[in-house]
Amino acid sequence: MIASSVSVVVVSRGRPEALTLCLTGLGQLIHPNFEIVVVADPDGLAATLAAGWGDRVKMVSCDVPNISIARNLGIERAAGEVVAFIDDDAVPEPTWLAALTAPFADPEVAAAGGFVRGRNGISFQWRAREAFADGTAAELNVDTDQVLLRRGVRGRAIKTEGTNMAFRRQVLADLGGFDPAYHFYLDETDVNMRLAAKDCLTAIVPMAQVHHGFAASRRRRGDRVPLDLFEIGASLVAFVLRHGAGLDHDTIRQSERDRQRKRLLGHMVAGRIGPEDVGRILATFDAGWRDGQTRKPIGLTPLGQPAVSFQKFTPTTHKGHVIHGCRPWQRRSAHRKTLAAVAGGYHVSLFVFSPTIRRHSIRFTPQGYWLQRGGLFGASKRDQRVIRFWNFSSRLQAEVENVTNFRQIPQIYFN
């Protein structure tokens, strides 16, 4: 089967270092036929050029703080049959794109969404969810080893997460792309609702996984403390104006406001913000709700054909996936071997186990390899026992097996 041509769109604003890391991860994707479209502010485009990506990707300038506008610019440059989206503060597993886009072999599939791992690289931020006309979402119980095809209905959609989703380009273009009324919040959920109203089929793809770091932005700190809730309020009222006919908008507003207040109080109790900050930040939500009343639903104009031809990306050479495992006192030697393997065209996972019960974490490094650290006797998956006794080789074997399917590891190299 010939893989569909895919355009991967990355939108970036104010986070050039995160964008560079994301591109490094995209460079290791195992997929035969894709291009990369970077839609970024001047700092992001400068970082892309500085990292040597200028002639490898399509670059689109966008200095407007509106992710829907930026994504539509990306769609206009996207020449693939399928358009996939990932955030600049996320990194994909090497098999992400192949898994995410495989369901489009079925001509009825219009959209697909995968699973998103959080900052520790192991726990999930989001898996499968469905979205409702009041802007809320609920977890779906799905088989984590199987692709699930589902149709939404008007007022209830299969949700795709903005940092891990794909759409058949023609379907998305005919919808008019993303609605600029949503500057960053509920933008993809609005698309999901419009697809559901047209009885479109969405694929839930558990094996299509990305790691999402929740990097700092002008709206939140690096510890996820919100700085401004204006666009959450504004986007929510715009959403219910379009999709929530017959619902009590005041009830929706109060429910979301209460949820945000509870979140802020949690940060206050943890000492991240002061009592005076709670009311101040909540006031931005109220101001946003008032502004959102002016964002009346408008008809969206279908997007045209791609402005430029397909620019096939040549990924970093993939000679195989190498595994290095070591103790902390062997880290320097293992790091040298790891960098040499990366330079030699291999994908690499480095496992560092200390003689402790520390929980594990996984991250993709700027040097281009996957690093998992934790105690030899500590838990990696969060539902495991806190303490379990292992010898080094058995623990390494077990942790490699956990990631083999995501990284196409045909052989284990113990070092």
C-alpha cells in the first residue's frame, strides 16, 4: 500500500527553542512521504534557519497571536493529501505519523487523533475523548491496542487534540479550516463539532503518540499557572454561540468560571500564586466572556488548493535503533556512545538506572536521542508498584519492551 502524502504543520510563537526540539524530533519520523510546514513568528523562523532547516521545510511567516489563523496559513501551503498537526512544545515518537495517518487508507475517514503523553513522558495528558456543545469533554473507554473508528452526531463529537491530530486536507479545506474566532482554545474542538454535524468518520489511534511539554507562553507559566484567561472566556462563548443552541449560556459560563477558580485555588494552596492573584486572573475570564459575545458565528469560506507544490522531506538517516543502558556513574561514557550513534545515522534510546526507587521519566533531548531515567527499583508506569526488585539486565529488557512498538526497535544492543 502506498502511504498517503502528508503535510505536517507546526505553529510556533514565542518559543524558538521548543520549536527547534520539535523539528529535531520530526526529523526522525519513520514515514516515506511527508513534508513539514513551519508557521512561526520572526524568532521561530530565525531559529529554523539557524538550525539548518531553511531548505528542508516550508516556512510561513505569522506574527498574529491566533492559532486558527496560523493553522489556516499552514493548510494553504500544505500539499499533502492529509494534514497533520503538532504543537511546537511537543515531540513525536518516530512512528507517530505512520500510525496517525494509516487510517486514511479508508476513504471514509476524515480525521484522526492519537494519544498525548505529559511532561514526565510516561503518564497521559489525553487519550480518547468526546466533546459536547457546552465546551466540555469526557473520556472514552477504548482498547489501547486498536484503532477505533467513530462518528459523532450534532452536538457531540469525537475529539482530536490540537497537538496530535490529522485531517483529510480536502475535507478540512471544504469546512473553511479553523475559525479565527478561536485564538487558541476550542479551535480544534470546533472543527470536530463541524465534522460531527456532517456525519464524518474519525479514527482514534492509540499508537500514534507524542510527548507534550506544556512550555511557557504569554498565557501560562512553565509550571502551568495561568497568567490570563481572557481567550478561554472569549472562545467558550463563541463556541456555545455556534454549537450550543438551546443551552443555558449563563450556566455554562458559571460552570467554567468555577472550574477555573478551583484550578487557581489549587495553585494558591501550592504556593505558586498569592490570594490576590485569584480574583485578578478570574477577572480576565469575565472580560473574555464579554468580548466573546461580539464573536458571532460567521460562514467560513472554503480554503483553496495548495499555494505551492509538495516538498518531500528527507528524514535523518535511520540505520536502526540502538539501545544504551548504564548506571549514573557510567553516564559520561554512555553519552559519548549515544552521540556517536546519533551522528552515525542511528536513532538512540539511552536508559540510566540509579540504585534507587525513583520514578522514571522520559524525554527527547536536543542532541536527538531519547533519555529515560529513574531508579532500578522504581516505577516507570504510574500504576506499577512503588518498589520492585530487578537486576539491571531484566529491568533494561522490560523498559525497552515498553517503547519498542513506538520506535521500531528490531534488536537490542546492551552496552
